[in-house]
Amino acid sequence: MKKVFKMEDLDCAHCAAKMEEGIKKIEGVTYASVSFMAQRLTVEADEDKFEEIIPQIVKAVKKVDSDCKVIIK
């Protein structure tokens, strides 16, 4: 399953790359892309594990930049 999330206050491309690297390490994630220019996060993961993965994604983002927000709808 693929989901796209809007991000707010992503400060730099280097931070985006570090977030992407961290998210890819989460168990169940098969693909992750963080776009600094578009302020967007794209994640592919097992559909049945997505609810468990989302808090881990938010944690990985906050670890790199505590001001950055992932907008979860």
C-alpha cells in the first residue's frame, strides 16, 4: 500500500535524506521518499502493518528535525 503525506517545516534537503534513510529502516516499509522541494513523504508498506508503522515514521522524522511535522489525515 502506498500513502503520501504532506510535511510542514522541513528545513533542508540533507534533513530530508536522513529522514528517508531512517524511514526505510522501519520493519514493513518497502519504499520511502522524502521530497524537500514538495514537502512530501511517500511511503509504501504492508497494508496490514500501516497503522503500526505511522507512529514509527513520525518518530523517525522528529529524531532528525523536531520542528518538522508529518500531516496524517
